[in-house]
Amino acid sequence: MAEVDPKVVSRLMKRQAKLGLSVAAVFILLLIGLPLLNLYMPEQMAFRVFGFTFTWFFLAVLFYPITWALSWLFVKKTEQIEHEQAEEMRADGSAK
């Protein structure tokens, strides 16, 4: 098994952590934003969409696809980060 520089691993972990925190921030914003919107904009949130109020439409229909999209984005971006890191290591000759 090839030796990997701890600095390379640290940089990879930092990039992935930054991505994870970004995706988590969007998710938390959705979770906290919905009750806040209900509190401060009740008339707009009572707007009907396909027979549901917007709040229930978001919870019943949109929440899962948004969660799946965030998960898919996280996986794809993580794979991209790992691929870029591997390419850098090949270019630098770090992976021996």
C-alpha cells in the first residue's frame, strides 16, 4: 500500500468537511426556515398548491426530493474532490 502524506489527507478531509458543512447549512436553513416562514408570513404560507397549503406541500412533496438532491450533490462533489486529489497526487508524483 502506498504511503500518503498526512498533509494531503488533511487537505482532503478539510475540503470534504467544508462541503459537508455547506450542504448541512442548506438543510438546516430549510428545517429552521419553514417554521419561521410560518410564523412571520402565515398568509403566504397558507397559499394553496394542489390542494395543500404551501407548508404541507413543502413537507409532503418537496422535502424528500430536496433531501435526495442535496445527498446526490454531496456524493458527486465528494467524488469530484477525491478525483481531483488523486490527480494532484499523480501529477506531483506523491503516490508512489
